[in-house]
Amino acid sequence: MTGAAKRQPAGTTGTTTTTGAAKRPVPRPKPPPRPVRPTPPPPSADSALPLPKLLTARLHAVKVRPYLADALFALRVVEDRSVPTMAVDPYWRCYVSPAFVARTPVEELAGVWVHEVSHLLRDHHARGERYAREHEAHGPGEPLRRNIAADFEINDDIYGDGLPRPAGAVHPELLDLRADLLMEEYLRTASLSGLTSDLAWLDCGSGADGRVRPWDLGPGGAFGLSRQQRDAVRFRVAEGIRGRPGTAPDGWRRWADEAFHPPQPWRRLLGAAVRSAASAPGVGENHTYRRPSRRSAAVPGVVLPSLRRTPPRVCVVIDTSGSVSDAELGSALLEVAAISRAVGGRRDLVSVISCDAAAGIAVPLCRAEGIELIGGGGTDLRSGFARALRTRPRPDVIVALTDGQTPWPSAPPPCRTVVGLFPRPPRAQDKEDPGYVPEGPPAWARVVTIG
């Protein structure tokens, strides 16, 4: 209708307009006021992680232990109130209790940072799982025993020089033990049951003993490092230690050497010797009541012995002739230490013979780095093999570490033989005989490359 008011559609708000009149903006309704959120109370020490204090402690750890900087910065912090103190998992996550951080001084927190990252660098979780499988140690108290033994291994040289030892830190002196042993050696030789009741609170996480914890995020969780990333961190730390000799303790320098030159898998290489020894009467495998058989549960009232495999006795012949460099002799000592671990830490089962043109005496293994290697002349490992076979009791395995430039025995020895070869060019030139090519190891020996 011309000149008449137009009716607004249903549901439309605002004023009416007439034809020919100026249009006015239609006002919109005001939104309802937002509810005011109450101001939360200030966080308490039990509910919020004091992250600045925790990171300050990490910076202090980096300052006093600069060779561990890459590893310390690689740890991913995860707040979790169910963790007793601080704990790590195999994927380089560090689970932190807010209350523990709040009550612990910065210098002690720095020591805890170094302690936890040491578990991961030294691969305690994989070593703990391997020990449990090999010794059938799956009881409820075994993870704590492995945690204590791992702490014994690392606490002997990480404190001091700016890192005070916390009051509750465990150390080998508690049981009058040596301070330079490995976790496996503490587990095998020391009775840790007397400490477990007092240290029930101790929990460094699955990164220390391999047992999964309720707070673990697992391999698919956030903030975890891949296997390649973990290996890269270990390599960078080892490179830093080797690049600045004298700044790290002996234990860390030995660890860095092994990271650069990983020893051969002697556990697998000696496996055939173990099986061979087990085939002889009275050796190799024995029944023992120290660990009853699992079949005892099926026979009430009867305790059945379990069958335990005895590690082989190994004699290591090291080529100390003038053609073997000092670096290769260092690699040989790393292999000796790895062989000792392969036989369950039984150093009484490993002996070492230095041999150039003549063999020295068989020296029982005490510490690999303490072995005096004598030589520097020509090479004839035949005398080393003869000396090894004259030792009593006779070895089950002879391991020869050499550059291969030696005559070999004409007949195979009456035991397993493994030859570790230091790499050489395919053709070794001799000044007197340019056409000389050293004879390779005999066919009856298992040959592996060292380095």
C-alpha cells in the first residue's frame, strides 16, 4: 500500500519504516553478560610444579657437568604428582613430583638431574631387563634391587665438585663394596636384601630397571624420543667427553670409549662355547637349589632344583707386537671388559695373556684398564695359544685379538676359538718383501672385526 505503514515480518525487531522515509538502523539485542569466573586460589607446592626452580637446577647441573649438557637438555619434563621424587623412562621423559621440587634445594636438584640422566646414558633399563631374563629374577623385590645396584654404579662418581650428595642417596660404601663395579656385578656379588626395606621409597622409574610404571606414557606417548634421537644424544655426549679429556671421571671416559667403539656381541659369540661346554659331563649345566625350579609348584611339599648354565672359562690372547697401535690395544681392553660382562661379570673366569713373539703369563682379570700389556716386538701367536692351553683349569674358549700378521697353529686347539681382527688394508706392505701378504686366520676359528 502506497503511503501506508508496512507490517514487519514475524520475529523481526526494530522500528517500522514508511515508504519514502529515511531508513534507520535496526538495533541488535545486547548479548547477556558473561559469567565472571572466580579467581583461583594461589597454587600450593603440592599442586603446581615450580618450573623455574627446576630449570635453574638443570642449568646448575650443566654448569658443573658440561659434558652432560646435551643429555640434560634432551630430557622432557612431565609433571606427575604420583612420582615419589623424580623418575625417567626409556624414552627420555623425566617425571617430576611438584612437592619434591618445592622442598629440595637447587644444588641437590641439580644432582638429581645428573643422577637420572646417568641411568639413561648407561642404558640401565635394557641391562636390567636382560639381567632379569638371564637370572630368572622376576620376584616382587627384584626391580628395587636393580634400582639400588644401578644407583651404586653411578653414585660413586657423580657427586662432589658442585653437586652435593643428597642425604638419601645410596652408595656402595653402605655395604663396604668397591666403588667401581657395574650394576650386574653388584647384583651378582652383593646381598641387597638388607637395604630394600629401608629404601622402599626409592624409585628412579622404568629408565633405571626396565619395569613399567603407572605414570609412564609409553612408546607412543607425547614428548618421547625415538631410538635414533636417543642414540644421537648418547653419541654427542660421548663425543664431548672424548673431546675434552681430563674433565670427566674415569667411569664416564670408559663409557665414552665404548660408545665410540662398541664392543662385539660377545654374549652371542660365546653362546656356542657355552653349549659346547654343556655337552661335556659335569660341566656347563648344573642343578642348584639356590633358585628352586618353577615346577616345584606342581609338586606340593617337594623342592625341585633348577638347571643353571655355567658360563665358559675364557682366555684372551692380546697381540702386543709393534704393528698394533695404542688405540687398538685400548680397543682390546674394551673387548676384555665386554667379555667379562658376557660371562655374567665373573672376572675369575677370564684371564689375559700378552703375546708378541713370546707369550707372557696368564693374568687373572681384576680390572680391564689395570691390565699391563707387555710387548712391542715381532708377532707369533702360536706361543700365546700354547700358553693358554697350559693354564689350569683349561679354558673353554680362546679369544685372540690381533691384526692378523702372525703365523697360526697348524692344528685347531681342543676348545672354541674366536679371532678378533683389527682392520688392516687388504695388502700389507713389508719393506724387505713388498709382495708379502699376511696369512689369514685359519678356517677353524670364528673371525670378527674389532673397531
